Amino acid sequence: MRPILMKGHERPLTFLKYNRDGDLLFSCAKDHNPTVWFADNGERLGTYRGHNGAVWSCDVSRDSAMLITGSADQTAKIWNVKTGTPVYTFNFDSPTRSVDLAVGDKLAVITTDPFMGLTSAIHIKQIARDPDDQIGESVLTLKGPQGRINRAVWGPLNRTIISAGEDSVVRIWDSETGKLLKESDKEDGHKKPITSLSKSTDGSHFLTGSLDKSAKLWDIRTLALIKTYVTERPVNAVAMSPLLNHVVLGGGQDASAVTTTDHRAGKFEAKFYDKILTEEIGGVKGHFGPINALAFNPDGRSFASGGEDGYVRLHHFDPDYFNIKI
Amino acid sequence: MTVEAATQPSKLRWGELEEDDGEDLDFLLPPKQVIGPDENGIKKVVEYKFNDEGNKVKITTTTRIRKLANARLSKRAVERRSWPKFGDAVHEDVGARLTMVSTEEILLERPRAPGSKQEETKVAGDPLAQMGKGGAVLMVCRTCGKKGDHWTSRCPYKDLAQPSETFIDKPPSDANAAAGGVTKGAYVPPSMRGGGTTERSGTDMRRRNEENSVRVTNLSEDTREPDLLELFRPFGAVSRVYVAIDQKTGTSRGFGFVNFVNREDAERAINKLNGYGYDNLILRVEWAAPRAN
């Protein structure tokens, strides 16, 4: 395959997200402008100007009309996808790290970093259908985990929230009462900070990637460990194919070590693993730096990777990818 | 596509038109007509033009519109396709080249050749065959030499094995050679120091590296010098072990050298370890050829 290279960002990529139809790709980077691209040919549709810091993550509503982004400028913004105009700004006292919209797009979970003596927190916000009715108050605020919460997503039926972060523990919270329901235990869990978390398409299980050079597959209800995928490099990004039983892990050596070693030592590949057999299927090379973000097109026929090198690479699979047998 | 020239009676006289050449006469033409597409996807476009000789020409273009089989976009996605650009994308000039198709063909690189795994599973199906293949041959204790009983790290005779000899990296001649030459003011290369012993120290050093030297190839990437020492020590006193490391990646290049004190020991090691399975690879052990220069 010949990947499409998209060089719209001037700083390392942080997050990638496809809309539900799979025709738009949203990219966030440490430069301040989230960007939207056409996912088939990589043409840039527009940028969302208004943030004043690195943008850490984003989510798009089911009807692709509303985009929410979380940024290090201590705000989370709601945007009009079509025009690129900011609709509403949530202000926080510390940088926001992760945003995720609930099923139905009426609630959003936003995490904030520990900052100037404040501990990290998970905020649940109501999203109004009409932007004029939007309010900034949190429905619920969860506190407790030590260190940054790198990702928080909604569980089945919006009843739970799954969080993972620097303390390398996966937690399941009740989204109404705020009670901690489950915690991953020491033996099964990750040994180093969890960098990424991605849900399966049907929402029955999720995948976490960690700096301990492994990724783990968990049941979303029982938090039972299903599989472990072991790799050679710290994992920065994970994604699951909606079409085949494949998982993709992205990572690479620490960015600070890149210039001191040969490019071959970096192993900046997107590694494909068989979801069930946990065996490596192959690797896709190309980035000059660690892979920070991965996303699968909802049709499963292409995927995008974003690297520390500032490039988004859009890969449309060759037909023989779909016939790979282990 | 069909082109039919129709000479239609025109109200203006050609002679009058000739005078003001360069002026746009398109307003004299009937407007462009688009017919279809009909249920068969046939679309007709009728256009009128002046040709080079100034005659009015009617051009009928017939095209068939086909729907692509794999274009299964939702109505909304099609609509989004025509959205106007916004943000920084508005002022994008053609030369910006933000989006490029990679010039390089990137393949999904398989960790092993396709098909090779299937053979392995076939063997694995037969438990006896597996015993013969995986267990007995590969599980060789490097301390006591027992096959298929235990791994080296679990060897019950580990403590009985002689402790590894410390290496003498520097040839002893180096020290006194250096001491001999310091009094002179001019620089003297180390090989020339020590007056009369000039050629001795130089050739001696080289010979040290080549004497009873055994080359080991097809080492696994994880093999380090202590592993090699552990492997070769049972055959006799070893004076030097070296594993080639890639300067750039810091990984092993897959070969190394072992020097023995006694030639017989080296010979025994070659006979014993050539073709030996070590870390899932078959070792190749041979006499090291002297360097060409």
C-alpha cells in the first residue's frame, strides 16, 4: 500500500479520531489547531482555531455536527464541525487531557491533569442540544487516582466510566453515584503508566496500552483480563480493527533517545497482532518518530497513524491484507 | 461522442462580424443544454461553439454515468464532501502540498515468511516428534553437558563448575613498552616504543588476537560475551571472547570470536559446537581466517 502523508501539524500528533461514517478524520497535535481531513484522499477540510495550548484529545458526535476537544490551555471546547467556529468553552483549573462523548451525545467525560497542587479529576458534563442552553457546571466530579488520568471513556449504557492513567491501574466508576466499582489488580494489571485506551466497536471489551511494553485486553463489565500482547517498545497508542480480529499497537523508543541512535533501533512501527492468538501478524513502518496516535476507519479498510514527527499517515489496506492467515 | 456540424441560418452577416475580431461572440450562441441522466444513466450535453473558420457548430456529448460498486457513502458524507473549507485550509494554495501520497511502497511486514508457521504446527501435533525436535536437542546444559535434562541456569552442578578466569585484556608487553619511550621529547608511536623490541610488540599483539582464534557465526541477537564464554569454557582455558556489536543500533551483529589458550581445546570446541543448536539457531564454529591486510 502507498500511505497518504498529511503534513498539517507542526508539532507531534496526540490523538486521531474518525467520525461514525468514516469519511472525516480529526487530528489533534501539540500545535494548537485540531484539523479535520477527508479520510479517503487526505484532503484538508479545515482547522479549528481558538485553543491556546497543546490539544490532547477530541471526540465527535454521532451525527458529525459537534466536535469536543480537550487542551492544555485548561479548557475543553465544543466546535461546529462544519464551520470550525467554537460554540462553547468549558474552563478548568488545570490542563484537560481526555474527552469522550457518551452514547447519545448528551454527556461528556473530561479528565484534568494534576496541576499546581490540584489533583487529577474526572468531570462529567452535560451537553445541551442547543448551544445557548449549555452550562459549564459538572454533573459529577470523580477524584482519587494518583497522577495523570490519560484516558477516560464511557462504559456500556453510559452506566460506568473506565479510566486509566499514570498510576497504571484501570478503574471502573459508577457514572451516577461516582462510586469506584472495580480496579485492576496488581498481578494482572500493567506495571507502568497506561498511555492509551480504546474500546471495541460493540463496546464489550477494551484495550489498554502501557509503557511496560505490553497491551492488555479487558472485559468492559467484569474487568477480567482477557489477553496480553507483548511487544519490544513502550506502547503509546492502541487500536482495534472493527472488521477483523486484529489489534494494532503503536509506539517506539522514547522521543528523547531518537536522535542519539540509528533509525533502525527505534522500531517506529505500527504492529499488528492477532486479537485471539496474541501473535504478531506484521508491522507497518514509515514514521520517523514514535507513534502517538492510532485510529481505525469504522469500515476497517484503512487506518491512520500519527507520529511524534508531525505526520499523519493514512493507510488504505491492500486486498491481500484481508486474506492474511496465521 | 458525436459531433455534428449544423449550418444554421444566422441573422448577422459574416462580413460584418469579421471587422470586430477579438470580441467575444458567445452571446450569439444558444445556451448549453443538459439532458438526463435518464434511467439508463445516459446524459446528453448540447453545446454550441464557433469553430476556427467562424462557423457555428453544435456539439452533442453523450456520456453514461455509472455508479461505482464500492462507493457506499451515506447521504450525509456525500453532503460533507461539498462543505466549504474553513480555518487555515481556506488560504491553502496549490503549492502547499500538505497531502502527499508516499513515494515508497509500504508493506505489512510479516515477522516470518508466510507458510512457515504451518509446518511448525504440523510437527507440534505429534507429541513424540516434538520431544525429539524441541526438547532433547535444544535443552543442553552448558555447564555439565547433559542433554534434555535441565537448562543451564537450573544446573545442579553449577557450583562445581570452575569459576570463569579473568581476562587479561592488555598484553603485559604494553606496560613496559610505554615506560621505555617516555623520556624522548618527540612522539613515538606505541609500536615503536621500547627501542629494540619494536617489531616484537606490534606483531605480538596481532598474533595474540589471531592465535587459536575461533569464529562463531549465526549467533542470536541476544547472545552477549558472557554467554559465549559460558558456552566455550568447558573446552579449555579461554583468553578472549568478543561479540561484534552494531555501533548504530547497539544490537549484536550475529558473530563473534573466541580465543583459546591451547590449540587442542579450540579444535575440540570446533568439532563439538559446529552445528550446535543455541538459542534456536544453529551455530557455525570454525577457525578464524587471518585478516587479509
